[in-house]
Amino acid sequence: MDGFASGQRRIATVLLTDPGGTAFRSIADMAKVADVHQSSLVRFASTLGLKGYPALVALCRDHLAEEAQLVSRFGRAMEQFESGGLLSTAVEHEERNLRRTFTRIDPEQWERTVALLAEADRVYVMGLRKCLPIAQLMAYLLRMVRPGVTQVAPLAGALVDEMRDLRPDDVFVAISIQRYTADTVRVFTEAKRRGLRTVAFTDTAASPLARIADVTFLVDCEGVTILRSVTSFISLVQTLATAVALQRGTRSRDQLFTDERMLSEFSVYAT
């Protein structure tokens, strides 16, 4: 997105945020929505290796529009279930998601994020609805290897209270995929305004989180399950927490020893 001209960014944003609509728009309608000339749409398609605007529409119909619709995903899952191929198809999708997610990570951005999460005084993690379990896991794993980690999960009416202690130079991690939860975007925007370093885990470059974040990780969520896949999120979060532990070295090791002692003393696990 950063390498696109303004008109190209508008086209890309429409494609990523409204693939279902794009799949059935004429080139004239699409030009109006994106506020570009029709020739710009043809050139944009060519930059993606596609043969003109019809091929772009076909791409949306074949792939993006299906991924955007819950009912469509249910229908595809039912087809796979009835044919006996649900398990094997799910594995194929997850392997592709993992491969694409990890190969697109920029090493410099990765190292920067590890350093931020390892050394900041406080780290805040937020994800709601479908992304709530990912945020819970990330906060849990980071707490194991460093102090000062807070999961932002506001109860009804307590959103402002959750933002009270945000301080400049802390780190705020937000996790959200389309459809993006409004509270996550609002709190992430406020964290950025207050001077926190911001890290986003999201699905496309057109995500409102990606436009705010200092560092963005794009995670593939394609799948045949009823809701979009979070497998790549889980793997990425676990890998990142491990990298933070290794970055902190003996500090994380000492904290893990303390955790193990307390788990034993409080008989947390059955014997």
C-alpha cells in the first residue's frame, strides 16, 4: 500500500474492504466508488498480473467474495463435509495460511517488535469477539516471560477505565480482522494519539489498524470453517512470545522458575 499512488490506494482499499461489492460492479461503477478513471482500474489490474478489469472482478468472485461471507463459508464447509474431504481441505488451507503469513514477515520489523515487547515498561494487548482468544493467549504467554502485561478486555461501560493508565513509550498490541471491532479501533487510535508504540495483527493492508500501527503483521485467515481461521494468529503469537523470552534471556528464565514454583505450591495442576 505504501508504494501505491493515491488512486491505486483507493482502488486497493475498496477491493480489500468490499470484495463482495466489487465482484458485481461494472468498471464504471467501480471507478465512481474508488474516485478514479476507468483506465486506472485497467492499469491497476495489470500491475497484479491480471488481464484487465474483468479478470479483477473474476478474482473477487472466485476468492475474495466467498471469504467475506459467513453463509458462503458454511456452504463450502457443508460441501466438503458431505464429500468426506473436510479434514484434508482444512489442512491444505492451514498449511497455506501458515506459509504465506510467515514468509511475508519482514525480518527488521520482526526484530523491532520483539525488542519492543521485551523492553517496554508495559505492554497492552487487545482483541475482541473472534480475536479475544488470541489476545488472551498472547497476554498469557507474555506474562510468563515478562512483567507488566495487561489484557484490555472492557466490561460494559468500562472502556474509558481500561484506557486510563496508557502512557507514552508503552506498547499497545491490537488484534482484529474483518469485520473490525469498533472498540478495538477506537482504543488503538487513542493509544497512538497518546504516544504509545503500536503493533497490529490484522488481515489486510486496508485494515483500520494497519493505517494506525507502527508495525503491522498481515495474517492469512482463509479456510473452509464457518468462521475465518485463526491458526496462523496462534502460531505467530506463540513464536513471538518465545522470541521475547529469548531476547530477555535470564530475566525470562528467572520468571519462569518463579512461575513453576508457584504452580507447584498452589497445586494448580492435577497429579
